[in-house]
Amino acid sequence: MSKNEQQQPEPKTPDEVKADFLAKGLTISGWARSRGYKPREVSLVLNGQVKGRYGKGHEIAIALGLKPSVDASHDRRGESTDRRVA
């Protein structure tokens, strides 16, 4: 498996994230504050009121594991950002 084909973990559902928090004894507020997010913003993402398509909501969704992280070596279209000429 090449470097670009590394598998990322399956995204979690909001209910799975909430269950993980419960199992670990974490609160949404505590998790949010420890990562520099406002608890309300995290709650809105977990409850589906913010879809997490872009901006802070997207960042929170990735941190929660609701979305796969974006590989920094690729742009939004999935193309390599390596511009070296062969």
C-alpha cells in the first residue's frame, strides 16, 4: 500500500461520538474547551444543526471524527499540490 493509499478510519456517526464521550466520561463542553472550541459550536455539529461542510463546523467535524481528515498534500479537487517538474 503506497503512502497515498493509506486507509483512514471510517467516519463516526454523531451517536457513536456521543457514546464514546459517555464511555470515556467526557462532556461536550470539556472536550470543546480542551481543543479551543466553543461548546455550543460542537453541540450544533453533533446535533446536525451545523453540517460541517466548511469553516469552523468542518474543522470540528474532522476533530470529532465525523469526517475524514483532509490530506494536506492534496488540494480540494484531490489533486497533488506537488508542483515539481519531472
